[in-house]
Amino acid sequence: ALWFSDFYDRAVKTVDLHGTVATKLVIDDQPSGLGWLPDGTMLIVSMTSRRLLRFDGEALVVHAELGDIATFHCNDMVVDAVGRAYVGNFGFDLDAAVASGDFAGALAAYEGAAIARVDPDGSVHTAATGLRFPNGSVITPDGRTMIVAESLGRRLTAFDIGDDGELENQRV
């Protein structure tokens, strides 16, 4: 089955090869990025509360608070083979910028967003800064490179992943 977030319905769902959709979990916020720890525990990005949730199949708990790094709604996430989660965020109030009538001005003032790295123990660290709406993150099969789509930067940005999870050697 394919697992996905339906943030309008506030649910984590699956769809199988026959097209059958099943709701697996409902949360009291908008879910976004999904990932799994090495033991199979699911991680769920909680967008507006700026938290990373952990669901073991029975209990849903806060795994990490991201508000010190995420300056607005959190979005996509990728989890590496050792269980480090890399979580992006908008970096600014996108809806307000659109509603202002001066999206170009808001975009010109936009300083970018940070990616939070959440280690398996739930500790939170700044992994990268200045990204223009980091989204669509992936880690290459060898586990050595993370690629992030910068939606408002119109580019793909790559980082080497150090043994300690640090992101290094940023490049387009």
C-alpha cells in the first residue's frame, strides 16, 4: 500500500493496488511528511503545530518540537536509515503573502527557511538554513546525499550527509 497524508481531512491514509483508500490515523492538525524509524515506528509531521509525531501503531506522541527552527508551517520530511528525520518548513506565511496582493514583494523579502534534523532520541538541530521553501526531500540509496527541492527557489539542492547526520557541501 502507498501511505500518504491528507492534510485537508487531517488523516494519514493508505491506498492499495486496487484503489481502495483506508484511513489509518486521524490527528488534530494537518499531517504532512511521513517517514519510518528503523524499528517500523511511523513519524508524522504536524504542520501548524510544528511538531514531529511518533506513532507505534497504538499511541501517538510528540517525538520533537520544531518551533525553535521552523518559522512557519512544517511540510515535507525524509528519514535516513539510522532514524534521523530532516523536516522542512515554509519559512513564512504563504497564505498571507498571496492574500496581500504583493506576493512578489513578500517573495523578495523572504529570507528562506531552515531544515530541522531530529535525531532518533528526539533532539532537534538546525541542519541547513536559507532554503527557499524546502520540499520534496530524498536521500540517495547509498545514504550519503540528501536532495531537496526548493519550491520557491526553482532548483534542486544537494547536501552530503556526514556520519553524524550533519548536512555539508551544499550545492545546486
